[in-house]
Amino acid sequence: MAYMGQKWVMDREAYDERRAIMEVEGADGLTASREASDCAYATRMGQVCTAGANRQWAPARAWLREIATRFGYATARAVIKDVRATIETELRWRQ
């Protein structure tokens, strides 16, 4: 459910990858862009960043706990740095 004033954050890496794959497969630019956007907002990174940009950090904490358990605290710290950088970049672009 979308809310007025909600900030949306895209997983740019997922967008670039999906768009490149679609264009190699022959999709036109507009179709590739639309599908890549849908994909990029739906990734875990996109969802966590969107929540964080809207000051809802529970999804990020849950994801970081999973990462720390599976891959260690150093990896979790690196991911939170990526999350914060992604949010900062996306919000700066919209100013």
C-alpha cells in the first residue's frame, strides 16, 4: 500500500543488471526500464532502503541480524553502510 509522501528507494544494482539482461534478450528500452524498475523496488535491498528512508528501521535490523548470523558481523556492518549510502544518494537526487 503506497502512502502519500512516502519515499521510495530503488536497488540501483538490481535495476542495472535486470535492464542489461532484458536488452540483451531483445526487449525495447522502455519495456526493459519498466520491468527493471519493478524488480529493483522489490529486492530485499530496495525494501529495506525504502523502509529506512521512511524512518522504519525494523526491516533493516531484521535483515542485518540474518546476515550477521550467516556471514558474520563484518558483513552486516558493510551491508548497513551500503543501505545508508543508497538512501543518502537516492534522497540527494530528489532534492
